[in-house]
Amino acid sequence: MCVTHGMNKDNDAPALAVKSLGHAYGTRRALDGVSFEVPAGRFTVLLGLNGAGKSTLFSLVTRLYDAREGAIEVFGYDISRAPGEALRRLGVVFQSRTLDLDLSVVQNLTYHAALHGISGEDGRRRATEMLEWFDLSDRRNDRVRSLSGGQMRRVEIARALLHRPKLLLLDEATVGLDIRSRADIIGHVRRLVAEEDIGVLWATHLIEEVTLQDFVVVLHQGRVLAEGPVGEVVSANGGRDIRSAFANLTGADRPRTASEAA
């Protein structure tokens, strides 16, 4: 499967660059001077407790909110000055479910493809390709409401990849899923990174979703406290592992485990 497309500029820039980003809801600062990068073709975890500002950040990157403080670039394209070029390289899965429950799986995909200007045979071919990748071919004609939570998530990720983005954002993609479904979703996304060279920003508050091979950005109360390869963040902050490093960075707070979040 090939889900990416390449241009020279893409190869010279990080998948995502966030620069001095700020956002407020009235007098409350949700983000304050946030800066970090997501390397191309790598799995980067945005780690923070609920309320850290992860969803606000996603809303700014995807232009649901207008970024008035700072800058956001996707493969070198400024999201405000060149939104078309930036957004066509970006796929997103929000925390809230957004599928049409009364349409079939394949209808959800082909409708989304048409919104991206991919219609007819090409849209159907891409939908079939994505369903095969996510082991959902046997459910293509089933109504979405008949799927499990984990299957719905796989459909949403498949939908986000139809226009062949080079960067995929996922906001708390495993919330509410059982352990097996969580592992399945993470496995599929990590395989995309390894086999298709897609950059991923995976937002989570669950510590066990971070591995030593990842990049990590620690977001706490609207500020980035650390970023870089997990091993470097751990050693730089006096931790034995990412859990203790997070505790050292944030004080008494720590990310919850999936069992604690249930």
C-alpha cells in the first residue's frame, strides 16, 4: 500500500513544526508559548494529562480554531498562509467519533474521498485498499453502528488516510477501548510509520502507550516541559523511565494507566 506522496519541500522540513503557539479561552490560557517538532516518518507521542491542552492544539493545527499567536507549519507550509498545501498533507482522527452510523463502512469512506476531490473508481479503489490494510474488508457493507468501538476507530483512521497524507494526527484514539482493541489500534498506526514512512503525532494521557523508540512531547498546563527521544527525556529529567520522568517534570502529577482511566 502506498498512502504518501512526495515533494522536494516535504523532504527538507519536519512533518510538523509548532512555533510559540498560544491560545486563550477568555482569560484562561490553554496554550502558552508552545514550540516543538514532529520528525517526518516517526512516531511522536504528545503526552499530557486531561486538560493539558492537547485537543486545543489539534484544533489549531487543523484550523478548527484560528491560530493568532505563533505559527504552525506542515512540511514547511504555513497553516495560515498556505492552508491548502498544509492540510492536504495532513490526516486527523479526533477524540470524538465522527462517522455516520447509518451509512455503511464503504459509504463513509467514499463520501469522505469525494470531499477531498477523489471520486468514482479512484475513491472506491482507495477505500478497498484501506479496508484491506485495516482488516475490515469483511465489514465493508455493514452499517457503522454495528461495529465495535475498536473497529470504528480503524475505519476513522482508514478514512483519514484516503487522501494519502504524510502526517497523521490522532487525539486520544484509544479512549474507551478495551486492552485488545487499544493494542490493535496502536499496532496498525505503528506499522504505518514503519512501512509507509508516515509521521504520526499521537496524543494520549496513558503512559503505557509510550515506548523507548518514540519521540515524546510532554505538555502540561498548556506548556511544553520536554521534547525529544524518550530515552533522552528520561535521562535529562532524572527518571528511571518515562513515568518517573513525567512525575519529576510535573510535580505530583503523573499520566494514568489504562486501568486507572477505565
